[in-house]
Amino acid sequence: MAPEIPFGWTLCASSFNWAPDIISARRTARDIVTGIAASVAQTVELEPGLVWRSFPAPQDAEVDQLRHGLAAVRGRISIVGASLDDFTSPVERRPLQERLDFLVPQLRAAHRVGASGVRLPIGQAGTELLMLLQPLLHELDLVLYEEIQGQQAPGNPAVAPALDAIARLADERVRVLVDISMLMPALPVTYLEEMRKGGLSPDLMARLENDWRDPATHNAITAVLRSGNVPPRIHTLFMNLLIRFGRSGTADLQDILPLVGAFHLKFWDLDDDGGRVSRPLRDLGGLLGRSGFTGTLTSEWGGHEWLQKDPTEMTRRHLTLAEATLAQSALAATASS
């Protein structure tokens, strides 16, 4: 019998995976989300900006329609991706009270739809706002997750102060969400194909294909960007190299694990050449199996930026791989400890 993931781990699917389908509007966003819960994963992480037309101040009727649709298929929402519009102009930041007022309707909508948490980028809220939100988080039985991803390693000087602030709050209602785009051993095969077709120099392509984690590769990427020699048709894809794709290892997460309550199991494609997809899952399963982790692990597909694939098939296949890999590595870690 195949091992099962440990008790307290919940596998989810992100509605972000279906972003192209939602945007095409051939079906309603509500039908797409309830379809995910009915046929892919019972628990769904919600991107409300794609789903609720009234976002960022979701109307009760719109929220209730989704809640009732999910209840009909025994689905539920795990985390709702919140938004914090900090600036009223390019140079003028909202005062603290306006920032709070911007978030509160989103928290109330998350509670109304039955979510267990909301999500913001790491450090965006800041300590003052987090402290103002704490009473409401307790009242609504919500956890606020601050997300780290890509090149936002825990030791990054831009990230470490926010992690320290969360640790000082010492509140189970304010936790960290880790996106395993931080843990990429190599770049996605299909991404490399797109970059090669885009006209990058053979030297840089060789570095991207063979030496992703070498610091010299990062220097070469930066040099090409500064030179202005990035081909225009792949400029957006190129920026992933500086932001969305990370070079960390699971050992880099060890010290912050007590703060972590959720993971995004980010994947770009399903070509597992050299363990590009499975290795981060295997390493993560071992780490979490030894740590007593409980929380959500959400399949999040970022590759629809350049791949035109069926998100339902992609997510099902990824969840199957993730469940088997996480379960096996967690069991092995527990047995050896």
C-alpha cells in the first residue's frame, strides 16, 4: 500500500492555475472554482481578484454565491489571496488607517466564504498594521500568511526584518507561507525552450541550462539586463530569472519552520528531467516529516505564462506526483529519525 501524507497536511489546488480559463470567461469564475473542488481538489486556495467582480470590497451576495456553490460539492476555501493597495498615486502612500480600511472588507469576505486564512506578500503590511489586524484575525478565526517566494530567501536582507517581526509577534494568527519556487534545482525545461527561441546568446543559455544555482549565473543575467540586450519578445519571461525563480535549498528553511503554516507547491511544467519537479517536493517532504508540520500544501501552476495546457490535467497530475513524493519522503524521514 502506498504511504499517505501525514495527518494534518492538507493538499489543495490554487484557482490561480485556471487564470487563463477565468479570464476567457467561457464559464463563470464561480463555476470554475466549484468545478475545481468537485473534480480536482476538495480544498481550493482562492485568488479573489479573478473571481469576485466586487473585489477588493467583495459584496456579500457574491461571496455567498461561491460559498453555496462550494457547499453543494462539499468543497471549501483554504486561503484567500488578499490585496493591499498601498499608494493613491505614484508618490503618495495611504495612511495607516486607510490601509487597514482597505484590508478589513477582504478579511470579512474571507471569513464569510469559509476560508481559514488570507495571504499577503512578505513585509507589505508592516508591524503596525499587523498589530491593528490581530484582534480582527482572532475574532474572525483567520490566519494571515505572509508569503516568501522565488529569490526571497530567509537570509535576504529585504526579507529577514519581516520574518523577525512575525517572530516577535508570537501570534499563531500571523504566520509565513513558503512558495517552493525558492527551491529550484534547475530551470523548467519548457521555459528554457521559450528562452532559446527568443534569441538569448548561446553563452547565457548554457549557463541557464547547466549552472542555474551558480552565483555567476545571476551576475550574467544582471549584466545582460543592464546592457539592454534582452530580446523584447521575451523581456517579461526574462524577469522571472531575477524575481520568481529561486536558488535556495530546504536547509535554508530550517530556522523559520516554527513560523510556517502553509506552502505553495509551485510548478512550472511537469518535465521532471533531473528531478526539476520532484526533487524540491522530496526534500520538502523529508524536512516537514521531521518537523511535525501541520498546514496546507497548495498546487500552484505558474507555467501558464508560456504554456497553453489544460489546467485541470496539469493540476491533477501535479497533485498525484506531489502526494506520492511528499508521503514517501515524509515516511522515510520519520523512520530514520
